[in-house]
Amino acid sequence: MMRLPPLVAVSCALSLAILPAAAQQPPPAAPNLPDKVPFGAPYGAPIGLEQARKIVAASLAEGEKRGWPVNIAVVDTHGELVHFARMDGAQLASIDISQRKARTAARWRRESKVFFEAYSKGPPIYGTLDPGLAASAGGIPLIVEGKLIGAVGCSGGTSDQDVVVCQAGVDALK
């Protein structure tokens, strides 16, 4: 009988022990292949200053009514700043955060809260794709006649407060 070197013998024994376990594994799940690309709103003409002012004014009014001092940013389809306002007493760190939330919503064509939900459920892959991504609620795309024209981002309150203030701006477009 042929004797195997000890390392080879252990390796063979481990392979034989693993084979039955591997054979019992369920097949991988079928990939999720939707018919259409999600969050695929086409880009429209970028938002102009007058529309951006209207959004900021409505958001400011909502923040003032509720006593929530926030920062409000409106960006175009590329995520570039068109108009910005900082309410008196708004958190200074939230200046950049409001702009990143708006930029995230415009460039990714979805609410920034989608990324928070994705991070809480699984690996943070999106952060590896865009280091400027804001994975927090308060960034909302601006869709007019089915086309994305930009986004609004609010920051300074809780995520839910930021969304309420931003939504007032979105509603001003209707």
C-alpha cells in the first residue's frame, strides 16, 4: 500500500469531508432581472434659477413654520448647485450634507434614502462607486413631465424633518 505524505493525506481527508456538505448546498438564486431599469427617469432640461428659487422659498417656509432650521440646496441634472439657502441657526455641517443629498438624488435619479436602506440591508457597495454619495433621507429628485430636471436636498434636522422640508419644495413645482 502506498503511503501519502502527511500534508497530502490531511488535504485529501478535508476535501472528502467538504464534498458532502457542498453537494447539499441549494442552487444559487436566480438573478433579479426587471424588464426596465429601475430609477430610469430620463433627464430633461436642467432646472433654472426661477424654479429653484420657488423650491427654496417653499422649503424655507415649511422649515420656518415648523421651527426647523435647515439648509436647502437645489441642483441641476448634473448635481451642480443652482440655488442654496441656510436658515438662521442651521447646523453648519449640514451645508455640505444638503448639497450632497441633492447631488445624490440628481445623479442617481432616486431619493437619497434609498441608499440608507441599501446600507442597512447589505454591503455598502454604493460607497465604493461614489465617495460623495449621501446615504441619508432628505434628497429628492425633481421630476417634471416625467423627466428629471434636478433635485433638492435638505439637512439640519432629523432625516424625517429634512424630508418634510424638501417635500414642500417638490410640491411647489406642481
